Amino acid sequence: DQEVTGVLKRAEKRKSVLETQKNNEKQRVELEQGTQIQANAEFFANEDEENVKAKNHTVLDPDFEVSQSKRTRSHSRNMHELPKTAAACDRRNVSSEAAADIINSWALDMGILTEENKHSITVDKSKINRWRKKERAATSSVKEKEIASNPGTGFYFDGKKDATLTQQLKGEKRYTKTIIEDHYVMLEEPDSQYLGHEVPLSGHGISVGLMSYRFLKSKGWDATLSVVGADGCRVNTGHNEGAIVYLEKLLGRPLHWFICLLHGVELPFRATVRELDGGTKGPFSLKGPIGKTLGQELNELPIVPFKKVPNPDFPVVAEGDYELSKDQQYLLSMCQAVMEGHVPEDLANQAPGPLSMARWLTLASRFLRKYVSTANPSKTFDEIIDCIMLFYGPSWFFIKSHPTCVDGPRNFFYMVKNSRKLGSRVQKIIQKTLQRNAYFAHPEAILLSMLQDSNQDVRAQAVNTILTIRMKANHSSQEIDDTLALDDRGVDEIDDDNEYSSDDDDLPVRLEPEESAAIASANIRKYRVPKVNFKAETYVDLIDWEAVILSEPPLTRYKTEAEILSFKETPFAVPKYPCHTQAVERAVRLVSEASSAVVGKEARNGFIRQRIEARKELPRFKTKQEFFKKIK
């Protein structure tokens, strides 16, 4: 009772203080407005408009002009609006204190800031902070209305633990503290529109699935959603208790799974390094005899004669074909150098990306850079280089150049073909990992790709298969027994995480009655990766169609039979949902930046949206003329 009473007293005291502050601010504003009205009347009574312009608006630069409504007037404080400045601060990630210093210094250099008008021109960090918050809130409000008014069909998400700023109340003061918080970022695809981020109650599949469902329902997207995308971690894709499974049960219908293929390329490479060289020692080092040497300054090592690794099937990547980061450009150049047997001097002097177990692409670059400086590489080193040159590198850039969901089965088939070029030991490692992550070899994914194929015979085969699935479904209302779904036609060797059951008394979340009923009554097909045919000659042959359990692609479930038949003549126009989650990862990075910059979920969302919109509104400029052209 004493503790509760203390809380109530402190709350009442804060309320009283807040009311007093509001009244004082109201009186101050009314007094200032009255003073300003009187000053304006006296000012314009003595001087006409042209004299005012000549006196207060001296043009120091013929290309620089301040509008009549924005010209400097005598105020006791700076009343100018700074929306563009606030947007630029967020866009460039400049602190408000630094921005205020730059603005004031520029005004002094231009002769705009003088002793007479210093009160009405000088900018401090508090003013910029106010405008940053105001613009973030305005941008966030507009985007929230836009999202709610245009329900989407594709929902992609990913999570990351971030160092997050929080405020804790101790006594009557609030103190800033940094904690580790799990943030799940949501995007709408195929437009890669940022929707928001949420903090799940736990890291279990049911918690993430329930969080996603409640988020979608709050936006009004629960009725339109048909596609979900994520990476292949078991929390997301567990076939019994994964987040996507719970999302499907809560929605009451199956979704089309688009699991990131770029992660699907990294996992076999990671498994190869682990098996051949001992794997990782920590987040920034490896423990194997080769991996231990990758932490040095590799660009300082001399280039020695090395054995080139030709690969005529390496995808041709022309400059400007698609966006590549600096690290991806470096890996591409190193792959080309190793294929040609010659490393250009400029490339040899470039430093590869940092050694980090969260960035396997830069690790591959470091392996290649070390290889071209090693006179007599070991057999194990050669096997790792072959893995990079014949599997990892070409598969990565093939996916980057074929990024849509209908390309997914073809991309996976390309990975299977690449794995067959490797030695028996590495091939076994890679194919074992590919089997566990064969989401784009699922019948639903292959059928969707077949419907969009340029070959009419392939489309006809897909149409006939879908009509057969529908016919069988009409003749039987019984769900396939779990014992049938768990036989050798579906493989998931490592799905052994400790998942929660929906009837467990110790659930990490509490379900609403309608949510519990939806999960209990759900009759959704069980999504299992099929057994892959690693001798396939086309992507259609990746699975044994007679052995797998077939289900119709969710994107065609609401098509009429006539519409399905029409796909024999005209390919199905599938929206360009990506087969990877790289856009989500870029948003995850923005959320990480926001977590260390502002406090609270709403402030973080405003910060992120302001960054995104500010970049669209005013991109980088190189000249003064280009700046004025873009803001016109």
C-alpha cells in the first residue's frame, strides 16, 4: 500500500507541475503575440514595404534570395521554421549541436548574423531538436495513414538485438540507460516500404508470430496478406512451432514462403569453413590454421604466382546492371582476378572488408586475398577457394542479377549445379546444407515459377498439376496425417529447437480467446522442405513429383479455373516479390542507428521514416546550381 501510494503521489505531483508549465507557456505566448502585433504596427507605420526590403534583405549572392514571407524581422527569439534543415540533419546523421554550430558559423561568414539581429537569427540545438521531432512526427503520421489505406500483400521481416537507449525513472528524475533489446523490422514488398518495428515478448516462434499478426491486424493487412518473407532461422521457419506457422494459423490460411536465398548461399559456405578449417572462435575471429591468418592487414601482403581457378559459368556482371555495395564489388573483382590468374595493382592495394562472423561475404574476400599471396596453399585451402570460386561467388551474383520470387527455384537449381563441380568432400557438406534450406524447391515455389515460364509446355504442366491438386482437395476434406508428412519425403534434420506448444501453461505470451481459438481450429497444410534431387537437369526436376506432398501456391488459390487455364497461353504476371531479404537488412541497420540515437519506439519510427523520406526528397548534390534545381 505504501509503495502504491507513493506512485500515486508522484504522479499527482508531476501532473500539477505539468499544468503549471502549460499555463506559464500559454501566458508567455499570449504576451509575446501582443507585443509582436504592436511592434509590427509601429514598424510598418514608419517605413513602407520597399524600404523594409532594402533595409532587412541585402542580397550578398545573386543566386541566393530569401522569399518575402521569410525575411528577417526583429524578434526577441528565433521564430524561423527549419523543416529542411531538420530533414538534412537526419539525412546526414548530423547531431543537433553540430548543426547549430555550422548554421551559426555560416550566418556569420555570410554577414547575415549581426549584433542587432542575433536573437532572431541564432540557432541552438534545442530549436533543431524541436524541428527534428516535429518533422519526424509529421512524416510518420503521413506514412501511417498511407499504410493503413493501402493494405499490402507481401510482408517481410527480420530481427536483431540492438543497443537501445531508454529512460528510467529514479525518484523524480529520468536517467538515460542503454539496454539490449530485440527489434523485429517489418517491410512491405515488392515496394520495400518500411512499415515499422516491434519488440517481441520473447524470441520464441509463437511470440514472433503473434507479434507479426497483431501488427498486421492493427494496420488492416490481415485480410490481404498472401506472401511472407524472412531468413531461414528455425525461429521463423520451424515446421511445428515457427513464427510463420503461427502467423498462418492466426490468419487461417496458408501463405507463400519466400525464405532468403542469399542466406541460403552463405550457410553452405559457413558449413564448409567449419568442417575444413575449424569454424569460428568468436564474433571477429576464426580458430582454424587458415582462418587465424585472415585478421592481418592483407592488402600489405605481396602478390605471388598462384594457380588460377577458371569458371566459365560465372555470371557476367556489367557495371550498372544492379546495385552492388563496396564489399560486393570487391568480391566480384577478386573472383575475376583469381579466374584470370592476375591481380591488378589497384585491387591488390585495396583493403577487404572487416573480419566478422556476421559478414561472410567479406570473409570470402579475405580468403581470396590471402590465397593470391600464398605461394604453396594447402589442400584444405584449395578446397575452400574452390568452394568460393565455383559455388559461393557465382551463386551470390546470380541471385543478385535474378532477384524475384519466380527466379527463386531457378537460382536454387543453379546452386545445385554449382555444388556438383566441387570435390566429393566439399560437395557432401554443401548439399547437406542445401537440403535443409531447400525452401525454393518446395512444390508451391516451383509451380509458381512454372506458371511464369516462357516455355508453354512447362506452363501447361503447372496448370494441370494445380487443377489435379484442386480436384483431390474437393474429394477429401481430411488434412494429411502428420505421420505422412514426417516420412522420408520431407527432410529437416536440424529442426530440434526447444519450441513451445500452444497448450503449454508456461507460454511466453498470453493469447486472446479468439487467437487461441484460431490456432486450435487451424487446418493449414504442413510446410516441409522436400527431398532434393541433386542430379536434376532443370529446376522442374528438383523434386520427385510423385513422392512429394503437393499443395497449391497461395498466390493462385483465389484464381478461378478459367483463369488458371489461361496461364497455358499467357504467363502468370507474378508481382516482383524478392527472393532475398536484403532490403529488410538495410532497414534493420536503420533501426540499429535509431536505437542508439533516440528514445522510444515512436521516436525511432519517426527517425527512420524521416531518414528514408529525406533521402528521397533531396538527394546528394555536387554544385549550387544542382541544389537549386532539385529543391525548385
